Amino acid sequence: MKILLSSHVFSPSVGGIEEVGSILAHGFAQRGHKVIVVTQTMGEGKFPFEVNRGARLRELPGLTRWSDVVFHNNISLRTAWPLVWIRRPWVVAHHTWIARMDGRLAVADRLKLRAIRGATNVAVSKPIAARLGVPAWVIPNPYRDDVFRQTNTGARDGDVMFLGRLVSDKGIDLLLDALGMLNTRGVRPRITIVGDGPEREALEARARRLGVEATFAGVRKDAELVSLLNGHRLLVVPSRWEEPFGVVALEGMACGCVPVVARTGGLPEAVGDAGVTFEKGDARDLADCMERLLGDEMRLEELRRRAPGHLKRHHAAVIVEQYLEVLEEALR
């Protein structure tokens, strides 16, 4: 099968969509399929498939004709237009909401919602599928199970960890407020904040003001990140934004952290019965959850025992096979 994989962002850019796109492209190629990735992300890298960076509009019809099936890792009107007259099966994986951040529909969003009526659609979570307005397969996101794993069989010195961009939508200020509440109760968990972003200075000042023992570790990747996750007991995902899924929760879980996530979007699906949810935007509820878990090692162990069964459904090979089933069905 010749697969034209369109992913607006791709390696060496870093993010959830880029990670899933890389996993799928490698998985397709490893199974003997021919893959060309079309992306607007510039950079370098060695891949077992062709990567066309910044393809000009006039190149796209030829690439589309080459393919047996066109697969969009998130819909891109820029690379979809040749399908108007070049008939190829079109599969679109939806990793996020087709809307603006405030929920408003712009002209481009309305065009996308109309266009996907002619595609075979995949959603990464049930909430995403429910908003598409068309039938969709639900295939959850994979994680790098060859990278994220437990390496620490001893005690975990760190209490709480956050991993992500330091922006307001991620709710780090809410997490700091919850830790500040625990301080007033005589409970003083330490937090490691991994990531960077425009709000770092403000968050550092907030932690000092609240008396929270916080380490801002900056961006960490690969083995260094895995080591940090293996040293902590909880991974908290306090997003205010309605997250479409939440790969970071799987990565933490795979390293032995118990995920505590906001009850919103696809996050509850991401953690299943191996994590804990709290009311989105409620610092007090988050503080209560963390206090209960940090004071109950038996509960933490119970949740960790559930993790392997949940994670198996998200192994890269499993998800690649599910996508190939959809692509082959679209071809038929």
C-alpha cells in the first residue's frame, strides 16, 4: 500500500501530534508499506520513508496520484484540495477539536467539517468523535512503549510532577494553588515542573508566594525524562483546556507514576481505571485527591498494578495495526 501521510507538524518539532505521526509512519514502513510524509515542519532527520518538507502546491497533485490512500494526521485543507478531482480514499485522524480555542467556528473550521463528510474519520477519544458530526472510528493515541517504562524498583523520592508547556491552559497555577492549600494542612509535597513556556517566571513567583517547594526543571527528553518520571509518585495533568486525549498521562503511567487528571475531554479515557480524576478547575478537589493518594501507599500500588493492562491497549504496535485496518477498509 502506498500511503501519503499529511502531518502539518512533524519531527523534529516536538508534541503529541508529531509523536503519533512518527509512530504511525514508522509502523507503516516497518510493515512493508511505502510512505511519503508531507509536512510544513522544516528540519532534518533520518527516516525509513521519504519526508517532503514544505511541499509546493503544484507538487501535491503528483503526490496524491502516487498514493493508494491519503492519510491526514489531523486535517489539513492545504494538502487535501487535490482530492477534489483526484479520487483516492481519504482517512483523517482527528487529534483535536475542529474549532477555535474558545469553541467558536471560523470559516476554515466550517470548511473542514464539511470536507470530512467525504473522508473515513478516526477520533482519538469519544468526546472528539461526538463533536465531528460524522461517523468515526475511535482509536486512542499510542505512546512510545520502547522509551517510557519503569526503571526504578525502589523508593520514589519525588512526590508530584507536572510535564507540559507552561501556559495558562495547562492549569499549572491551579496545581500550585492546590499544593499551597496542602501546606496550610501541614502536608508539604514537593513538585517538579518539567517544561518551559511564557509563564515560567510568573509561576516561579507564585510558587514562592505560596511557599510551595517547586523545582522548575526546564525541558527534558528521552532517558532524562524517563528517569525523572521514575523518581516521582504522582503525575498531575490539571488542564483547564478540554484536552482531546492526554499522551503525557500514559507516559507517566508507564514509568510508574499514578496519573491525577482533570475530569475533562479525553483525559479520563487516557487514564482509565489506573488513574484518578478531579473536577476541572477545582483546586480544592485536586488538593484532596493528592492528599489522599500521597497518604495511602496501598492505593497507589493498586493503581500501579492496573497500569500494565490499560497500557497494552496503547502500545505502538497495537495502534498501528488498528490504523492499518482502517486504511485497508477505506481502500476496499
